[in-house]
Amino acid sequence: MDRVYANFFPVYEDIRNSLAWKSLRKYQTSEQEDGLKWLLRRRNLVIHSLHLQPIQTPAEEEIFQSAYNRLEESLRRKLTPGTPQQEVKRLQTHLRAAAEFFPHVLTLCEQGVNLPEAASS
């Protein structure tokens, strides 16, 4: 996606105006719970965790809260695993997105084949 954005997006108006491109790019750059950036940040928690349980903070850490980076702490709370039901729902959201975006990927592939340089090579 980033290479398409860097190399083709500035040159080809068909790609810039493509609904397929806009939908895929919106998902790729979204930091919301239903976006790829959020999912990539959580992949270690979601895929590599043996237990999908909320992280418990020991009480003694509360004494040292002033030493914490508030933004980092906020991000960590956003990425904290929920209940197994919540995690399944989150995964289903991303699987649904993958299914919905598959036709968009095919559309972009077809557009790539039909680019002027592709026809001449």
C-alpha cells in the first residue's frame, strides 16, 4: 500500500479517484479499533498472548504514576485485551473488513494491469 501510495498515487488519476483505493487506504491508516494501525499495534497481544485477559496493574505502581508517560499509559490502556467475547468481536470486525476489501484489491490489480506502461511491456 505504501509503495502504491508513493509511486503510483501521485501519477495516476484513476488510482487517486478510485473508491477501492480510498477504502483500502482509509482502513490502512485508521487508528480506530476497526483500523489496521490499531490492529498492528495489538498483534502481539491478540495473536501471541496465551491468555486474553485484562492486564492487572499492581497497586504499588500507583505510587509512581507521576513518573509515567501519560500518552504511553493512555495508549497501553487502549490496547489492553478485553474479555474473550470482546476479543472475538474485534477479530470478527477485522475479518469482515478483509472480506469486504478483497474485491477492492482485485479492482486495484485490474487498474494496475491497465496502466499505460503495463500495456507497452
